[in-house]
Amino acid sequence: DVKVTQSSRYLVKRTGEKVFLECVQDMDHENMFWYRQDPGLGLRLIYFSYDVKMKEKGDIPEGYSVSREKKERFSLILESASTNQTSMYLCASSLGGDREKLFFGSGTQLSVL
Amino acid sequence: KQEVTQIPAALSVPEGENLVLNCSFTDSAIYNLQWFRQDPGKGLTSLLLIQSSQREQTSGRLNASLDKSSGRSTLYIAASQPGDSATYLCAVQNTGRRALTFGSGTRLQVQP
């Protein structure tokens, strides 16, 4: 089975801190995604990557950046955390092409105080 | 821009009932549609994926149908069990786009 691992289950950070969320997949997937999930708003795409060092903005990229230096690892960076970035962050991956199942990690619940 | 709507937002049924969850989408130019399950505080698990050329997919007690022209999909759960209690989300992948667009989900509770 595909395993998508997010490094932290819960995180508490202060406003203005730089925050790194890490995601690793173990099945050589080409595509990796970062979503955030908020009550009433559903899942919204922040960024995705379809290859090493390749990235594309999603629907809500403001305040975030990403890094994909190795195929298996996709990092989400909050340059200066703000309270409106308190959310559940979900990482996902898929094999490649355009018609593949999406596999999710367990999520990181981030609280910015 | 694709919009995905799921109705109802919440549903409570007694154990053993057959039930249908609904999903609608505004742009019919899709590659596929996926149904996911999410338990509280957890990530999503893919249940079924229907390609745009298919009409339905089945897995155990679950059956998902797709009517691309009308922009609708249904997830049928037969003989519901308390363990089916979760939030069910549908998501579509548009032609030429790698990422999925998600609905807000239907929160299902199956009463023992």
C-alpha cells in the first residue's frame, strides 16, 4: 500500500514564525499536492508539484511556498505564519499522468497563536 | 471554474438502511471523479474512482455512478453499518488539470 507520511500530527506556532510542514511518499509518485481543509470551506489546493523542482500554484498560494528537492519529499513553507493560517493541512500524492487515484497523509493540524 | 456541491451536508440513518449520497459538478469536462472517506481528524481514503468514460464502479457494499452530461454522481451504500460513519467527499479532476476540486462533504452517522 502507498504510504504518505506527514511529519507532525499537531503543531502550535507563534505569529511571524517560519513553519515547515514535511510530507514523504514511498511509492515513487510523480505528483504531490498540498491542501488545506477548513470547516465550511472544504479542501482547497495550495500548491502542487509534478516533478522534482517543478511546482505550480493552486487556488490559494498566498503566504505559502513549497520545495521539492527529491521526488519523495514535498515541503510546505509558511514564511511568516499568521492566525488565518490555522488549519488542517493535508498532503497527497498520485502516480503520474492525469487519471490516477489520490493518496492522502493523515494531516497536520496547525494552530498559529 | 469548477464547483462541486454535495447534498445533504449531514445524514443520520439507522443501521441496515441503504442510502444514497449525492454530488454535482458544474463543468462536465472531467477526466474522472473520486469518492473519498474521511474519519474525524484524519486524512482522506480513496474509495472509488470513476473514469469519465465509465458509468459506475463497485467495491463491496459501495457503488458509485457517474452521469457526466448532467454533472451528477451518486454513492450508494448498501446495508449501512455503524463503521460506515464518516464524512464522504467527492472530487473531480478536470481535463487538463492535475489537481482535484473537492466538494464540502456529507457527514454520515449510522445509528446502531
